[in-house]
Amino acid sequence: MRRKTGKICALMLGLLMLAGKGVCAGEKTAEAGTGISAEIQQEEAENLPKETARELTGSAVFSSNGKSQDFSLMTDGDLKTYFPLREKKPELTITTPEPMGGVYIMAFDKYGRDHDYDLQVRGKDGWETVDKGGSYLVHWHVLPEPAEEVRIVGTGKERLRFAEIRLFSPGEPPAEIQRWETAEKCDLMLLTAHPDDEILWFAGLMPTYGGERGYRVQVVVMAPTGGQRKLELLGAVWHCGVRYYPEMLGFIDKNGKEPEKQYQLWRGKNRVLSRVTETVRKYKPEVLVTHGEKGEYGHGAHKAAADAAKAVLKISGKAKKYPESAKKYGTWEIKKLYLHEYKKNPIICDWSVPLVAFGGKTGYEVAEEAFQFHASQIKRDWSFSVHGEHDNAAFGLYYTSVGADSGAGDLMEHISE
């Protein structure tokens, strides 16, 4: 860009000085001439970084048609508090002294249902819907035109509960603003029992394979638990560079100690295998990674996750098993299954490698940062450590249809990119 600009200035310098206009590349000229200035302007505009959006939440004014009026509950930065709209046709109106370009909404989920709403702005003919809520708990809504007033109108049966709402000026949102996608197919699936397991027992897996190497990583959680922990999970996964919305299977968070008892708590082994099989067929992972057979410290949900993963290896490729999901998504055969702490065919992942995508931080360092999102578990004295008592870098290849590992420490070995 600089070289091109310099040549143009040198060629035209004499003419410009005679014309008395002192124009340098990128400035507008009075004459169209060759159109060089317009081309340069366009090129420079395309290369300029977008302005970072400024937060406007502190100056926003909220109003609603409901009984609850403590709007601070959704602006306090605390994910365990939320603002409820209990009315049959709930409305929440937000105004700011300067135009908004984006609205960031974090819904608090109590019952595993979608948060359906319309996001509206005022138009010539009244309120106009410009975006909608849905199955994601976190939404980044970009307004088609800057607006000083927006309205959120509930459209579903589920009562609206907002853990956090943040407002921004037009521009590029800050890095922590989650903008989720849904994977049509993934490369690696991480099957965990609870929120926080994805960090405690798998450490640098998401930063390394999702954030750094760009594989499509799909996180699946068996028992996603309450509203706060779901939002904590989303924050941790996003921080690790994974951009595909986690799948939350919705099983109850109780410890059955052993797989069979855990299946009973989850209303039957058949129900569990059906859900896990459906999820595998939906996302079609090349590689599946999950808990150890002993459940790390012995948790029944961890053991059941490993047991279900092993069972699904023999099921997901057969159309006669759970035919409804086979008809909906087709069948799928997993190429490799890794279990945490599995002693046969061991593989040690090096999470201490500096990652370019994270400014040279290692997978361990990114994982430690991500664990800070699990505030509810930190209060219960859970903590993340490098390797740890149950080494979060140690795995074993339980199954492969693409050949044995060479010892390179790569979960995606023999999987074509």
C-alpha cells in the first residue's frame, strides 16, 4: 500500500504543485482524471481496521410492562442473578443517549427451553422486528441501522429471564462478546459430564485444536445443570477459541456412583444411548474424546459418559439402531475414540506449547484463564492445575479405524484435514 502510494505521489508531484493543491495519495481531487484517488481511497478503507464498539450500558434507561423493576439484576455482571419478565406478553424497552449498533443478551435458563423473543426498533410505521432470540442462551444482535431505542418482546411460552444485557455503539464488538455458530459437521467432539469438566480434565484440548489449529470442535455436555453454570460454560468455551455452540443434553445432575445407577437416574440406558447417538449423527465427528472409565475421581456421570461413548461406537453406524435419528441425520461411524487416563495405547498431549492464536500463551495458560469463568465451582474450592492429580494431558486410544498412533501426541493423527 505504501509503495503504491509513493509512486503515485512522485509521478504527480510536479503537476499537483503547479495546480496549487498539495494533494497526497488518498485525498480527494477536484478532477476525476484517471480515478487514481478513488481507487486508493477504496483500498485504504478496506484495509483499515473497524472501530471497536464502545459500551453504552451505563447510560441506558430500561423500562418494562412487568412488576419487576430492578433492572440492575441484568447489568451487575453477576451470572447467578437475572431480571424476570413474568407477563404473558412481556416487553422490555431500552433507550440510550447515543445510537446503539449492537445488543448483547445473555438469557438465564432454568428449564432447558428456548428463550423466544423479537428484538425491535422503531420504524416509520411503528415497531419493526430486526432479529430474534431462540435456542442459544447468548445472542449478539447487530442492528441494521444505529438506533437510540430498542424493544425486546417475548414470543414464546417460556418466561424471559435476562442474566445480562449490554449495549454497544456501532463497530466491532470486543473479543469477549460471544457470536455463536452451529456446526453442520465437526472434526473433534468433546463429550463431558458437566460444565467445568471441559477444562479440569481436558485442559488445553479446546485452545489447541479449536483456537490454534482451527479444527471444528464440538463440546457436548451430558448434565448441563443450572442457568449460571450454563453461562459459565459458554464463557469458558468461547475463551478457548471454540465458536460452535455447545450441545447440552439435559440429563439431571446427580451422582449415581456407577454407570448402571447413573443410567437409572437419567431415566434409562436406552434413553441415554439414543441421545448420544443422535448427537454423534448430528455433528459427525471424526474423533471423539471423553472421560476415563473410572470417572476421574469416581463420579458416576463421568463413568456413564465413557460407557455411553464406547457403546455408541457400535451403534451410530447402524440405521436400524435408533432409526429416527438415522433418518434425520443419517448414520455415522467414529474413526477414533480417546478416553482420559486410558492406559492402553497411551498418548500424552503437550499443552505447554505456545499458541500463536493466543499471543504465545500455552494451552495450559489459556485453560487456567478459561476456568475463571466457572465462578460457581471456584467458590466450591475447585481449582485448575497443570497436569493435576488426574493428568489432564494423558489419554489413551480406545478405538481406531485409521491405524495406531505413532507417538506424536496428536489426537487428530491420521485424520485428513
